[in-house]
Amino acid sequence: MFLTGLTAAILYIATAALLSLRLAGRAPAGLASKPLILVPGLVAVALHAITLYPTLFHVNGVDVSFFSVLSFISWLVALFLLLFSLRAPVENLAILILPLSALAVMLRTVGGQHVYLPANMPAGLEAHILLSISAYSVLSIAAVQAILLAVQESHLHNRHPGGFIRMLPPLQTMERLLFQMIGSGFALLSLGLITGAVFVDDLFAQHLVHKTVLSIIAWGLFGTLLFGRWQFGWRGRTAIRWTISGFVFLMLAYFGSKFVIELVIQR
């Protein structure tokens, strides 16, 4: 599995490198086509899945350790992004995201720690976990989109629209894509919170209260942003700040406490 994970990591990085060259207008003539450049990335996603599956779904149960969840989310983010890229001009986000997926697959490949949930957990709890991870994945892409939008807006505001900014879609298109991602992620996060409220028995006994509180704060921030967009036409720097703020709380909910509990105090 190490060689499979390593190959996936190399292909992730190669795809990001090719997209960087394409963005700079220096891609080889035969590789200038977007679908062709995305092929190694899709192969990387497939190899990542092959590496991840036997680790995540073990005979002892579902592995929810820090590195397993990180690898699963990075795989899902890469998959969503590449599929989105086939229909929308968001492929340049992969320049930032795919190297992180490469790092995540290698960390899981060489990491030895595992934390298992029971293999026979209720279907409702499985749905809660899947919805929550899917929401985090989509909103992760939205956060990267917001960062790229901030860079684009800064260049245009300072009257420096050259370089890679010329290769990006128009600002209005970038904003529309951002809010589409936030809307999808918000819907998934809402369903994740609802299923969690129904199927998680005791938040305090399961050490999930901090995760729930932070997730609700993130949900409130994203919901306020969508309301502000609908009611007041929020855009630009306002949208960027709310998106990044919501994602920070979501990241702390999913990884902050897990990192401290498993890797720092090793409980």
C-alpha cells in the first residue's frame, strides 16, 4: 500500500504542477487541455481510494483516527474539486488543494495510530458522519475559493490585473461559484447537525460537545453569510471574511480537538 499511496501523492503533485504551468501559460502544447491535465489527478484519486479503503474500513470497525479522517477528507475534497472542474472553471483551486491531498495520503500511509468505531454502528450515525465529512469537504473548497477571490480582488483593486489573474474567470463568476459551494456545504452541514442531534446519544459522555458547539458556530456564520447575500447583496471582502471565519470554526471542530486529544495528550 505504501507504493500505491506514494504514486497517488506523486500524481497529485504532478497535476498541481501542470495546472500551475497552464495558469502561467507555459504548459506543453499537448497538455494545454483542461480534461487532459485532470487525468493524472483522477488517477491519483482512484489510487488514494485504494490506499484508504482497507485502512478506513477495518475488521475492527471504522477508523476515525486523526490521520485517517484527514486522508478521507482530503480524498473527498480532491474528488469533489476534480468533478466540479469538469463543469465549472475551478480547476486552479487544485494548485493549492492537491499538494495537501498528497501530504495527507502519505501521512496516513506512514502513520500507525488507529481509533476504531464499532463496525455495527446504527445507519443514522453513519449518515451523520458521512454528511458531516461531506460538508467539511465542500466548505474546504469554498475556503480556498475565497482565498483565491481575495487575491484576485486585491490585484484588481490595486490595478495590477496581470500575471495569473488574467487567467482566472471574471470576479462575478468567481463569486457566484463561491456562493454555490457555500450553499451546498451549508445544506450538508445542516443535515449533519440534524442527524447528529437525533442519533448521537450523549454529547458530553462522547466528548463531542466542543465539536458540536464549534460546528453550530460555523453553521451560524455560513447561514448569516447566505442570508446577507440574499437580503443585502453581500459580496467581495465581506463574503471572503465570513467564509474564512466560518471555515476556521469548522476546522477547529473537526481537527482541533482531535489533534489535541489523539496526538498531543494521546488519549
